[in-house]
Amino acid sequence: MAKEITASVALSVVSALGIKADRSDSASIDMSGDSIHHGITSVGDSGTALEHAELLAEDTVGWVFLKNLSTTVTATIGTHATSNHVIQLKPGEFALFRANGDLFGDTASGTALIEWLTIDD
């Protein structure tokens, strides 16, 4: 069996005006690395490094799955402890993307638990 990453997504939206949008897609990616890591990081309002970054091989871009396990606190994710946050995860939301470098989590107030899974690609 070949080393392979398979990802799929399905999105269905109906607005208050009755506008519908449906989109789904999937991808299969050859996996050249062997590392898969999983953990949970407590993120507060002062910017916290997600431990995933040191687990990715230095020269390997990797897939990252993030989920906000908090039920009340929104977290932001970016490439700097307190700025460049391009991902916002409301309670229970998740994101899947390819990353190349350090990621940091932050909250406006309170603490959120961020689950992360990294896969060397």
C-alpha cells in the first residue's frame, strides 16, 4: 500500500434569501514523509506556539488539521504570536490546510484548546 493522504470536503449552504450553494471536492496526495503527530495546545490571549511546527521535518511542507475544542472561546491562528492571524476558529470549528512553518494561536480573552494533527507530506 502506497503512502497517501486523502482529504475530502463537502459544503452546503442555504441563505435566509433562499440562495443555495453546494460544493464538494477531494484530493489524494502522495505522502513522501513518514511522520504523523497529534496533540492539543491550550491557547490564551498572549499568543501561543502550536507544538506541531517543531514536529514537521525542516524541509517538508505538511498538512495540518486544527479544531477548536472550546465551547465558548474563538481562537485565531497565524504565523506570528500576536499578528498575521489568517484563520479564525469559532467554538467547534476546524480547518485543514498545508503549512510551511510555525503557527501560533491567540484569543481575544479566555482560553481555547486547539487540537492539531500534522502529517509530513
